[in-house]
Amino acid sequence: MFSETLLMNDCTTGTLAPYIPNSTNPWNRKKAMHLLRRLGFGASHSQIEAALEANPLDLVDQMIDNATNEPLPNAPSWKDWTVEDYQVDIDVVQDHLLEWTTVSLEAMATNSFRERLMLFWHNHFVTELETYVCPPQLYSYHKILQQYALGNFKIFTEEMGKTPAMLVYLNGVQNDKDNPNENYARELYELFTLGQDKGYTQDDITETARALTGWVIPVGCSESIFFAPRHDNGTKTIFGQTGNWGYEDVHDILFEQRANEVAQHICTKIYKHFVGIEVDVEIVNGLAETFKNNDFELAPVFRQLFKSEHFFDEANIGTQIKSPLVLLVSFLNDTNFTYGTDIVQFLGYGAGGLGQQLFEPVDVAGWQGDKSWITSATLTGRWQYIQAYVGYIYENYSPELVTFAKTLSNNSNDPAFITRSIVDHFVVNGLQSENAYEVATEVFKFEVPQNYFDEGLWNLDWEYVDVMVALLLIHVSQLPEFQLG
């Protein structure tokens, strides 16, 4: 069973000052793996080697710049379809939903920081696909997540609230001047910007709901528009500010009057997701100041955090339980084995079975993560999906297993060294004991007689090496340490 002792975290040190490698705190493989895997989905051997040749601060800038400049996926041919188009053949709805979910999963598999951010923001600005079941609305929601992932958070929030997916999910389409619906206004403050019971009252929610009226979806499954006759033009008081407020006014007032609360709430969520569940208040305070001083631009916050000596502190490395999507998609990139659309869809399906179906968080508060990812059922499920993919590689691309072992071990003929090289590629902090490495080595040795190793008769060109590597990968995937990143 998964051991909670692996999650024990010593007190972290380090500040938001930039991490400058030195003889006592060098830039090494562990830190490179930590950076690449927290900011993406896995890291291949070649990516880690390239990172080791770079300056870590330059590498952070490069990753953020690449994410900022990365083009959005091509819009689907059906992006402007409405319910009338789908009435011709209702089965096409599921085809289009699968198509765009696959596009999203394949984007994650490119190991982009933007896509890791997309998943983070998807779990912040939560919608559930089952409530709107409309491919064009899924596309527009997903596009906003990507487009503003490193942009201005105020604009991000404004744009997200107008997406059809959000208007349907939190009842914005039912919010009109004659019958205000408070659902979105409440979550705008409680979940999306301020935090539960932080700086708002029930009256603020009621008045905000009135100010947000007027947004409608004129035709089923279409884009949203502002319809003035449904908007409440009366006077409202929000956070002590009185006037004939509308949609944009709500956000102006929110970010002016509650800047501290917004900055604290968002930077705390960023810290918990990318650093650790136990929040360092001083670090979050520093990030919040940066957030406010940059008019709620997200990129400066991420640059400061990921360049900091605190982020690279040993106590923050290898301490987070990987979510199902991160676990399974990362394995593609960690191994760099061959895969196609069928495998991407299979792993996406697997993540759903393990509690993280893309575009279907459990509720408006999102996936809670951390220890909730691991139960007796989901743990064995994690093993099974990795084993299935390894089996697929063995059946179809077995030479890649041999090449993988040769690359990581520099074509060694020492089974203990090969085993350690493979294990340590996946487990950033290594195993807890030498005995654990010895057990793994015995798994790797398979049925090869011991004298072949002792006398130097065996090497990685030997028959059945593909079987040996496959068995070791399956063994590694079942270790508690493999679940952490």
C-alpha cells in the first residue's frame, strides 16, 4: 500500500531570491528533473541532459517564453456549429467531443508548460462537460484556458465568465433582471478570486449577480452574447462602491477593492499546485506582491517562483502525488516510446477511471488532489494502466525497450547499475534503501543465470533484454516512490 511516510516533508528553506548554483547547492540532475516535471508532463533522458547544460534561470525563462508564444491549436471545422447542425446526426456530438478531448490530450503529450498550466486553470475555473455537452462550447472554454494561461488574470477572469460553458455550468444563462441567479457570482468570489469567506458578504453576491445579468446563449450550443433587455440597469452596491454597475464594472471593482485577497488566493493555489501542499506564507506573500505590482500579470509570478531558491529546495523535490493525467501522460515522455492517437485516448480513458477525467472535475471546487488520488482501488489501477502500455510497447516496439536501457546506462553490462539508472530516471529522490534497489535488480535479472553476470558473458544485446526491461518498468511503476513527482 502507498506509504504516507514518503510524503513527510522537512521544513523548507530558501527565499524568492534567484537560485544561483554553487558548490554546496549545485545544479544537478535532481533539480533539472524537478523543474522539467513540475512544469510539464515528464522528461526524457535527452531533455534532462539538455537542461543540465543550461543555466537554470535561463531555462525557466525559455520554458515560460515558449509557453507564452506557443500557437493555439487549429480551430475545428465545427467550431461554429449550433444545436441545429447537430440535430441532423446526434452521434456526431460524441465524435466531436472525442476529437477535441484527443486534441487536448495530445497537446499535453507534447510536454508543454502551457498545457500543464491549462490543466491547472481547468481545475480552477471549473466547468463540467456533462452539464453542457456541446463541442463548440468545449472548444471555446479550452481555448480561453490556453490563451490566458500566462496572461493577465483580471482579463482571464472576465473572459472566462462569458464563455458558454461557464454560463451554462453556473447558471449565468438563467441570470436576468427579473430573476437574478447568484450561482456564478458566489463562485466568482468564493472559488475563482477571493477564497471562501474572504472579503465579501451575501449582499456583495446579490448585487454582483444583478450586475452580471444580460449574458445569453441565443441558440443552443452557440456562442454567448450580451442581450441588453435582460440586464439590470438599477443601482448596485458592491464592496462599498455604488453605481449602475455592469459586467466589466464588477471586475474593475473586484480587482481594485480586493487586490490583496485576490493576490493571496491565487498565489496560494499556484504554490500548492507547483510547490507543495504545506504553504510557506512568506513565499506566498512575496508572490502576491509581485502579482499586484504587475497588474495581475501571471508570467512575472511564475518566473519569480520557478527561478527561486525556494522552488529548488531539496525539501520540495519529489513530494507531490502525481495526478492520474500527470502520471500517465508523463510516462509517455519519461520513456519516449512510440505512441499514437489510440494510446493517448487509452491513457485519457485510464485517467478518467482513476478519478481525473479531462473536462469532468468532480464538482465546482475541482479535484482536491494530493492524498485523494490514492486509494486501494486507484493505486492498483495506476499499476495496471502503466503495465498495459509497457505490454503494448513489448508487443509492438520491443527494440525500444533495449534502446531505453542502453541510453540510460550508457550501454553498461552491470545489471545493478542498469537497474539503478532506470529506477532513478523515474524516481527523482531514489529509493529509500539499498535493499529496494537489490530487489529491483533481481527483477531485472529475470531468468538469466548468475554466472553470466559474474563472468561478463551478458550484455544489453543479449536475447530477452526487452523482457527484462519490461519487467523492471512494471516493477518500478508499482513502487510507492513512482507515484511522487
